[in-house]
Amino acid sequence: MKILSIQSAVAHGHVGNSAAVFPLQRIGVEVLPVYTVNFSNHTGYGSWRGPLIAPDDVREVILGIEDRGVLPHIDVVLSGYQGGEGIADVILDAVDRVKAANPDAVYACDPVMGNAKSGCFVAPAIPVLLRDRVVPAADIITPNQFELGFLTGTEPADLDSTLASADLARATGPSTVLVTSVERPDAPAGNIEMLAVTDEGAWIVQTPRIPMKANGSGDVTAALFTSHLRRSGDAADALARTTSSVFDLLSLTHESGDRELRLVEAQEAYAHPRMQFDVTRVR
């Protein structure tokens, strides 16, 4: 499997491609990382150094890959955080080029906007751009529950409303929706869930909540779920494998006391997930 991953990169820590590439490689996926920024660290620190890469320069890298005759062999285009409006055109053009070369390829979009606690943390134009142009072009999207609400103009708060919101999102274009950070009033205290919805059904998995904020964990989740789903076509299995891997990554990070993901130390959790959580079909 080959994945063209168009995301940010940081030297210190693990977000964007700096979070997604190694776990994918560890499970045997060939990754072609294309960088949209090259920062010293993620922006959660409040200060950073390094360039935001101009959209035309990002496009040039993709065109260079096309020149090498690689696009027919790309199975997935993956994108995450979009720092500026111009990068969307580059990503959508890349998706068109890859799908023209390989009609079986899919586009997986993590529509990063914010979360329930912090609200939106991207430029005001980005959520609208994601909703109106980017998400409709995707085959797979991986929003958190807050982002799903914006994309669909709803307020998902329980299982039924979250399922309904996922169906609304799927009606705009994507066939698969993975909803992360699902919270509902009837779930046991101290737990958090992920929900996968496809044409074949819907499945949910519940894990203990780990009390930490982990930048980059969503990037790992989107990458692993997309690759597992693409490989097997089984959303329940992809959900189980991704949940197991990410939970163990976060547990190791929390136990270490480190702010940054212990991405390398957790590599066995990607290659050999323990499959310790039950996935329940809900539709």
C-alpha cells in the first residue's frame, strides 16, 4: 500500500506527518510525505520557528512525484490540519490527479478545526472551506464529535444524534465517517468512545479516558484507521486495531510524564495491537 500524506511536519514532537508516517511505516505502508509546514515544534507551545510552505511549492513537490510515474500506484491521499486557505486547492488537485491515474484510490480527510473544550482553533475561513469543498471530495473523514457538528450544522450529543449527524456528513460525499472523542450522557463515567459509520453499518468502541492532552494523537488515529480500512475493507476491524494502538500509545505517553507522544517507544502497539477493546455494532 502507498499513501500520499500531505500534512505538516515538526522537528520536535509528533504532529501531522511527524506523527502519521512512522506508525504507517511500522505496519508496512509505504508513505510519501509531502510537507505543508516545516516547524520547530507544534503550535500548542505558543511559539515556534520555521516556514509555512507556500501552496505553489507544495504543488511542485506533488507534480515532481507525478513526473516519476508514481501516482498510478498511490492507494490513498491523506490530509490533516490545513493552516491556510490555499493548501486546500493543492490537496484537491492532488486527489484529482491521483484518482485519474488510479480510479481505485481514495481520499481520507481529517477535517481539523477544534474541539469541544477549546472551540475552533483554525482561521475562520478554514471550517467553511472544509465543509463546503474539501469534505464533499473525501471518501473517508475522521472528525471529532465537535467537528462533526460543525460539518453538519447539528449538535450531536448522544448515540442516536451522533449517528444521524454522521449520516448527514456521508450524504455530502464521504462513504465512511470515523467520529473520535464521542461523549454521551449514558456512557459510563471516565470513558470515551469512537464510532465508525459506513454503508455496511455502524460500530462503536469504548475505552477509559486518559487524563492528558496529546497533540498528534488524532493524526495517528486518522492514519491508522485509514490504512487498516483500506487494507481489509472491514470497518469494525479497522476500528478495533486503531483503538488498541492509540490507547496503548497514549497510555505509554501518560505514564512517561512527557508532553510529546512516545511514538517510537509504542511501535509494537501499531505492529501487534492487543485488540483489548470490544467493538459493538450499533446499526
